[in-house]
Amino acid sequence: MFTADAPAEFADLALAFDPVTRRGDLALTEAGELVIDYTPATSMMLSAGLDRRANPDDTLPTGTDFFSAARGAFGLRRGALADALDGEGRRTGTRLWLLDREKQDDGPLNPDQTRARALAYLAEAFAWSEVELAEAAVITAEWLRPGVLGWTARVRDVVLRGSVQGGAV
């Protein structure tokens, strides 16, 4: 996955994900040097692992009310800190966190609305692949069990899987 002599269409400092602790960190060689990732894997992990700032019209899941919002409570709409450094105003990450309290069954008038929103949020998060690589990410999502939505994103030959646990069915 990480090779130092691969041709680079783009390159990132490699991230390594530890499934036990559910955390990512910079990857190091045995000699303690940073690893360069010439695959889309690191960009994909950042796209899925960072919280994109909520849009002004997004409904926040919990813990936000008129009074805390009116006082300007810090972090209500979340957002990746790296976004503040982007002079072009691009956003990083995904708004999947907005689905934290969503239900699996949205009723007969809007069936599977939660899954559709998840697909839209993931498409937004992985839009960079079409710009950077001229290839759109292939994204799927399905209910794994009651209240747990699993998703898959593929960019070239790299596949990333995750899940969102929402409210009850």
C-alpha cells in the first residue's frame, strides 16, 4: 500500500488506522521516518474520519438548542481545523455525524431518507477524487442491522468501509 518509489499523481503523509483503538496516526518506518502514501488511502481516511462543518441550514442532532446557539457556543457545527487553513474555502470531511440520532425507517412518505442522506454526505466528502484523479468514488450504503448503516467507498483499487450508528428503527 505504501511505497516510496511509486509514481505520484498526488502524495500524502501516510496514516495508519488502529481498529482496536479506532484512531489514526502518522505512519512511521521502523527507522522512525514518515511514510509517504502515493495511493488515495490517506485522503480517503481523512474524508471519512473528519467531521465536515455543518451547513447553516443543517439540523444538528443533539445538544444544540436556541440558547446555546444564540450565545455562539464553540463547535456546535463542528468542522475540521484544516479548513481554516484552506484559502479557497474548501471543506474537509463528511457530515455523516449529522445522522447520529437519525432513524432507519423515515416513514412511508420518505422511505430510506437516512440512507439517501448518508450517500449524499459521502459523495460530498469524496468529491475530491473526481477533481484530483478524474475518477469519481464509488459509494454504497446499506443497513447492516437495525440502527446501523454500513457504507463502502472505493477510489481506484482502495476500498474503505465504515458505519454510522443512529437511533432505533
